[in-house]
Amino acid sequence: MDLQNFEVANVFTLSETGYGNEDVASDFFTTIGTEGGDYPVALQTSPDHDMLWINGNVTRSENGTVHFEPTMAGVLDWGIQGYAAAGKILPSSSKASKNSGTTVDRFLSYVWLTNDDYGQSNFPKRQQGWDGTLLTARELSKGSIPNVVDNGLVHEKASWLIKSRNDSAGTVELTTLHQKIVREAYSAFTNNATNVHHQPSTKLKSSKDLEVSPESKFFVLRATIEFPETARNDSSVKAGFKILASEHEATSIYYREHFKNYIKDIASH
């Protein structure tokens, strides 16, 4: 039996600067957790959990009922055990906002990191050491991605909408959910860094080691990647980083010009 459950939802409005209110143009968003898959009803829970976000239009009928029609949707957190996001409005008048120097209202979201695969692993269970941990809080807003190649992909129903089109350049500007590490945490990470290294820009045709690689698994990496225009129609061209590498495993983060023609800042810690 294929079951689907939607839960732990937050409903809010977002503008291009942060939390939406009557003074700025804003849209309705929701963060929502999903459970589902082919499993016995008696099991009640599933290891298939996803933490999603949805944007849509809200209307009210004559009888007073409220209708939400999704327009785009995506994944809030790709972590296999990241779930149950909660949110909080942080007004510009708050002490935290004043201390950070921001003048806009913000919407903060924080994700719960579960343990032991949602109770599905066999007993006895090896302790993983992070049960109940909250991931780094993030600020949510409406974001824009300029200079995206105008191909069939951008016209599909997905986690973006076309905001504007430049026919002469063959590109579009997309709107989607924008999330970044909450500014107080990001400032703490970067201002208290014990070792900072800047590597000059370079042109690469193959992989190359960074001049200085992090000695710790706790680091912030910021980079700008630019593709030549010739890469637009070549799906084999990709660029990115391999992080947390050892003789046993590694994590690869890469981008392809064939899919999205924009400069991306990468933050990882």
C-alpha cells in the first residue's frame, strides 16, 4: 500500500528581503515534512522522510474556506535525516536584529536532525551521537537566479518560476526559495576563523588541488565558478569541489552550465 503523510508544516509569507508583510510584495510559502512509501500500516512510520518547501497562491471561497494552489516546490534540506523544520519570525526591532545591524524582518528556519533512521534500524542500535540536534538556522527569502539558459528545463514545473526573459541573450531570470546561513552564525564562523586563505582565480581544464586544503572538517568554503558560453550545450562540462575526502569516502559538489547558467556561491561547513 502506498501511503503519504504531510506533517510539521509552517505557513508564512516571504519577500525578497526576508519575512513578508503588508509593506512589501510577498508570497505564501510553507515548509512541510512528508512521510510515505510501500510499508505495512502497522509500522506507522517510514524511513522515507523528506523536508520540503512549497510556494503557492492562497484564495478564499464564498463559503469562507481557504484554498492553497502550489506554483513551485522543492527540497528544503537534502540531508537524509534532516526533518521537522520549524520557523520563527525575527522582526527588525528585535535585540538580535539590532545587534546584527539588519533593518529587515526575517524568517528563520531550523531543521531537526533525527537519529537511527527514524526508528527503522534493527536493535541493538549503534549510537550515532546527534539525536535531537538542530542544524544551523537559516534565513529564508524569495531569491532570483539571473542569466539562466532558456531551454526546455526552465519551463518545467519545478522549484523555480520564470521571472523575466531576455530573448536577445537567450536567457531567463528565475525566482525560487533562497536560503542562507543565519547572518549571526555566518559572522561568527568567518570572524573567528583561525586560518584564512585566499586562492587567486584560475582557468581549469581538469581537476586540481587547492593551494591550501582544510586540515579540519569544520570550515567555510566560498567560491565563484564561471563557465564559458561554449559549455551551455555540453552536459559533460561540470565544475565544483570534492570535500571531506578520505581513502574511504568523499562528498562531491558540482554545477553544470548545461542546466543553469549562473554564478553560485558555495558555503559548506
